[in-house]
Amino acid sequence: MKIAFVGKGGSGKTTLSSLFIRHLAAARIPVVAVDADINQHLGAALGLDEAAAALPAMGAHLPLIKDYLRGSNPRIPSAESMIKTTPPGEGSRLLRIDEDNPVYDACARTVTLDDSAVRLMATGPFTASDLGVACYHSKVGAVELCLNHLVDGREEYVVVDMTAGSDSFASGMFTRFDMTFLVAEPTRKGVGVYRQYKEYARDFGVPLKVVGNKVQGPDDLAFLRDEVGEDLLVSLGHSEWVRALEKGRPARFAYLEQANRRALETLHDTADASYGRRDWERYTRQMVHFHLKNAESWGNAKTGVDLAAQVDPAFVLFEGAAAPQPA
């Protein structure tokens, strides 16, 4: 299951992402966690110190990722001709959550959470060397390419902490998820991002639920209900457990407040329920749609090839797709 956490900067989406990851890990569910935000804080939210949280950047390993995923696909003449939206086809290598492969070897690190562990990957920070020469959206290209080639089942999760605000709509990555949780504070700015997401997602059938955060009482809850209606799934209040973690004094996850644990169970139940609504044909069509759109707007000119030829019209990505070829 592919799950995105979105919201405005400061809404607490990274904290909520990390709590949901901990919840899944405690249930012994395989998890790949991805920090796709411009501010790389997911590692710290999972309890890593500053040195340990300095993960290898997926963007720095983009040539390796392209070369591996290309496999023997005859429609892709070279790894250099792949762009972030290149879809898989016959001969492409696919990624699975609970496997070993060169992409995970290069980009993922194991994070121990109490008595369990998850894989953590990061798109990489926006550095001083990028100023004036790079757009941050190019940094998340490696994440989008991996999601395009990912096959996942019900009891395995990819949880992505997305870039703040509505920036993820600059590409087709917002359509890659089974469920998107929008973290909103009970403020006008907090629900402003919700309105943008709701409008953009409507035409693509993107499942969206709102998670209220920093809710301090009935008035805050009523405000969110008035603003987002039935999209409000659950809300979380103040957490001494989270405050202790932010001070560098993490406790075992089992000690998280019961009300907040129940809220995470609701998120899990909601994500799990989305499994029955999966439509791999629609998913593949959307993937191709955004690839052709990117090819026409900039990809063909950048690569010097007709990227529409990369589309395999007979290929549909699905859960039981053939296993990746050995490296």
C-alpha cells in the first residue's frame, strides 16, 4: 500500500508520518519510509540523531536507479533516456517492498524502532550548490520513478512524507498513492492546502482524508468539521510522548497516549480499506498520461528522443507482475 502524508509547512505531517510508520512497524508490517520533503526531518522524527539521519540521497543515485529499473525493456534504448515519469513495460525491473535489490542497497538504511525495523530512504536535501541551477522537483524524480515501478500488496507499505504545500502537484506523483492523508491544523492556513488538494485531486480520483493535528478542544474540532466536512477522518491532540521525542528523550512506542494510538489505528484501517478499490489499469493509464505530458513539455527536448515510444501499450502494472530480473 502506498500512503502519502501532505500538508502545509509546520502542520506536523512529518511527525504524523513517523507515528504511522512506528504503528505499522509495531504490527510487524514491512515498511519502506521515504522522506520526499525539501526539509529532511523524517529520520530525526524516527529517532535518529543528526549524523545517522544523513541518509544517502536518492537523487545522487539516479543513474543506478535508472539502469536497474530499465532492465531489458527494448523500448528504452539507454538509461540516460529515462525521465522521472518513464513507465515500466515488458522487460523492466520492478521493485517490491520486502526484497533486497541494488536500489535499496544504495539508497536505503535500516532504522530500528523498538523491537522492529523499517527501511528509510530520502530524496536528498536542496543544497547551496543547487541554487540557481536546479528545481527542487528534480530532486524527487528518483522517488517518482521508483513509485512507477513499484508493486506492493496489502500487508506491506510505502509511506512517503511529501514536500510541503501543493508542490507535489507539479508532477504526477500525487496520483501514485492508495491513500493521501492531509494533515491540517485548525486554522485558515491549515485548511487552505486542503482546498488546493481537493480541487487538484478531484479529476484523478485521488483518495484524500484529513487528519486534524494540534487540536486543543471542541472549538478546534468544530472548525475543522465546518471547513472539510466528511473528509475529516480523525484528529490528534497534544502528545507528551512526541514532546519527549523532540527533546531527544524517546520512549517506547507502546507508551504513546491511548487516544493517539487509536487515531493511528483509524489511519491504518482507512488505508487498508482502500485496497479493495485498487484499479491497476487506471493507475497505469494515469502513469502514461503524465509521462506523455512531461515528454511533450520538456522531456523530448532534454533527452533528444521521442519519449512517447517508451510507452508499452500492452503493459499493465499489477500486484502479481513478474518478479524482477536478477541484477
